[in-house]
Amino acid sequence: MRVGEKSYLAWASSLAIITEKTISKQAIFKKMNEAWLTLLKLLLQEVIAKQSMKNVKLSLLKHFKHVWVQDSTSINLPDMMVKRFKGNVSRGKQKSIAKINVVLNVLTGLCPVMELMGFTINEQALSDSILSIAQAGDLVIRDLGYFVLPVFVAMDKAGIYFVSRLKYKVALYDIKTGKKRELAQLLKGKSYLDIKVKCGLKEQLEVRLVAIKLPPEQAAERKRKAKKDRDRRLNHSDDYYALLDYLIFITTVGPEIWSYKEVAQAYGVRWNIEILFKSWKSGFKIEDMIPEDRVHALRIEGYIYLMLLYIAWFLQIIFVPFRQAIKERFGKQLSMIKVVKYVMTSFHDWLIEDMGIKDLRQLAYFGSYDKRRRPNAVEDLELFYNQSS
């Protein structure tokens, strides 16, 4: 499709070039039905499932019947979609933001939940939905957004294992004495910590606490972001900054199954999905790529899934392989945003033709950062995951 065009006619002409067959805009329009939407969702589920298992040792997960990951990401949409996908209010104007919520079995690729909803439905409200899916002997891997202690208590009672990042300021207590423990003091001077504690003032949930010190550059980046936090009400304390030196987990999986390093490696399943989700927000303005017909609910959902599939293709087929090749050959770091702009100028060539050395030099020139100061979000996740593996 030519850059800047988003009509059915433009889609038809682009497909005609690729397939070498004449395709009408009416034919495309008619194909956008329930069966088409189901196919798109199945394709996206397959992509997410494959991404989730990259570089993950299956031996880490052999003790569990099923391994479930629940995650979500938000996508900015044209303002006229606000009735269907309500977002936040910015400068007095109601925005349209869709949230895609996914529950995935990373062992089988089964994806019982993939739904689009308004941004105002937060992860905590969705947290207990996993209880209708996971069963005794399963493992659930959770992000901080889904951290709800009563749900963890319910999982534990049902025999469902879990691993999650620890939410800041959650009360911790000594397993024997019941006295409150300060995490910053427990971590002081340690490269890692692996102990049992009781979690939550009311819940008193017995969990395994695992903390692993981050490489200095990653810890510094986390602190830099915290200091730039626009919400001054957070008023970060010295203890808060000290804890940013560590990745901190709670889990009900015992040390006889996982070492402390393997806790982080298993959590890497969720990081793999987050890398994909981060790419969905980097350099692609989905709201600018939706055709003018924005009133049909089924087609709107289909447009979004198509764009997510395209971005996943771009990340896995173009960006990641070429980033590594250019780093090795030219010593440069590719910017996803710059590469997107460069590729979109000759999308058809990138889709069907091989790249030669001349093209690599051009990509390195037009797609690299001018001066690399710090890793971006995707690189930051990959860096820790690779070092902990």
C-alpha cells in the first residue's frame, strides 16, 4: 500500500501487485466478515504463542499441567471511536483507546481469551478472571498490573502456582516470628535474596520472595525514569530507589523446582510477550492506518488485528534480524521508529524481495540512532532476559 493511503482501493491495488491478480475493492469489503475476523484472531494467537516461547527452556515448565500468561496492552485510536473504546481524558478531551486483553497457555498455544475493550477497564478488574481458567497444578505468570493479593490467596487455595513481580509497599512479615520486615534492609549489600515470607497485612499469604540485582546500567535507567515521573504525588523515597536495583518476585514455586535464577528465567515467558507488545507501540500509528469506514464494529476490530499482525511480522522478520546484522557489520544500533519510516517508503520491496549489501548500508544509515545513549524498552527487556538465562 502506498504511504499515506488507507482506502479499500489502495488495499486492492497493493494486493494485486503482490498476487499478480486483479482484485476489486468490493471483493475486499465483502471478505470482511465473521469468518475473516476469526481467522485474524487465530493468526494473532499463533504469533503471540510463538513469541512467548522464544529462548525459554521447556524443562523449566515441565512440572506444571498448563502455564498461563495474562497480559494486556493499549492502542490509541481515532477520537471518533470513543463511544466503542473509551480512553482517558487529556486536556479536557475524551480520547479513544482500546485495550487488548490476552490469556495464553504457552505450552499449547491455546488462547481462550483475546478481547478488545475500553481502556478504562483496568488490569486489576480483570485479575480474578484467571480463576475460571487455571486449575490445580497449573502455573500463572503475572505482571504488576494484575497484582491483587486476594486473587493470589484464591490461587493458592485452589492449588494453582503463580509467579509475579512484587508490588511496592506490600507488607512483608517474618515466616516464624510474624514481625514486619523491611525489604530494603533485607536486600542491603546482597546480590540476590531467596527467602520465605508472609505477604499482606490481612492476607498473610506464605510465598517465596526472590530478588536479583540488576546490571548497573539497567538499574540506573530505572532510576532515571523514576526521577522523571510526572506524578509528583508519588514522592519516591530512598528505599524506593534502592529497590530499583533489583527485580523482585513472589512465587509459590519452591526451590526444589526452580533455583532463584530460574524464577527470573521462567518469568521471561511474560517478558517475551511484553517485547511484542512494546513493538506494537513503537513507531506505528495505528490510528492513522484505519480506513475511513470507522463505524462497522467488526471491521474496526479486524483493522486493529491486521495492524498487530503486521507489526509482529515487522518485528520478527525485519527488525530483530537486521538489528543484529547491522550491529555486527556496522557497529550501529537500529531505531525501530526510523526503520519503520524507511521500510514504509518501499514496503513492497521489503515484503517480497531479498536484501543485498547495498540495502543493508542504506538501512544502517537511515535507520540507526544518531547517538546511542541508553537502551530502549525492548532492548532493556532482552538485555536482562539474556543475562539471566
